[in-house]
Amino acid sequence: MPKNAPYKNNIILHILWIGLLTGTLDGLAAMILNYKIHPAIIFKFIASAVFGKAAFKGGAEMVIAGVVFHYLIAILFTNAFYLLYPFFKRILKNVYLIALLYGTTAWLIMNLVVIPITQKAFPVIKAQVILMGIAILFICLGLPIALIANRHLKEGKFNIPFR
């Protein structure tokens, strides 16, 4: 396969694959940390953002909806963070600091905006819960995106204006 094959520099495919990776890592972390809760309940909770309490009464269709919404959210965060990487790299220089910024930003958006709006509830604000949530998103979202984007930046795979 030639090195300059079109799919090798396709930013949409990069974002999609990284989004699937981060969604999988975050989903696994959610299931491991909530091992006492059946995974179906976790994904029904995600589906309840759209379907309300009916999501918990539903069956496999609500679990699938939750999984789809989970990956959609992961891909949206990946898209934003991946595309912004060159900008942050120019300012902050350090890939790990950028990853921490990404994880923290994702936690803030999800817990202070998305969950309160969709679940009509404010999350538990305890230092341990916040730090654990940010650590998970740093490891499962921030690091993969920042490390892969950093490699792609070095390889010249970014064709975006704020480089």
C-alpha cells in the first residue's frame, strides 16, 4: 500500500477511529468503576438523557440507544479536541498538559452542562468524585487524543488553518 494512500491522511477517519477508541475506553472505565451496576443500566442512564424515565423501562433498544449516544458524545469531543490540538500545542507545548486540559474540559462540560440539562439534576460535587472523573477522562479521552494528534501533527497529517 503506498504511503500517500488517501485514507492515511483522512482527518475524518482519524477522528472517527480515535472517537471509537476513546468511547470504548471511557465505556469500559464506567463499567469497571460501577461494577455493582449492570452495564445495561449504565447505558440506559445515557439513553434517559433523550428518552427520560422510559429508558429504564425499555429493553435492548434503550441499551443500544445509550451505546450510540455514548459513542456519539465521544466522537464529538474527539472532533473538537483533535482539531484544536495544533492551537493548544503552540500555546502549551506539553502534550500531557493538553491531555489534562482536555479531560478537565470534558468533565466540566458533561457534569456542569450536559447532565444538569438532560437529567434535570446537578451532579455530586465532592473533591474525590471530581478528581476521579477528571482522572478517568484524562486517561480515556485526553491522553489518546493528545498523543495521537501530536503524532499526526509531527507527521504532517493536519491540514487545518490554526497550525
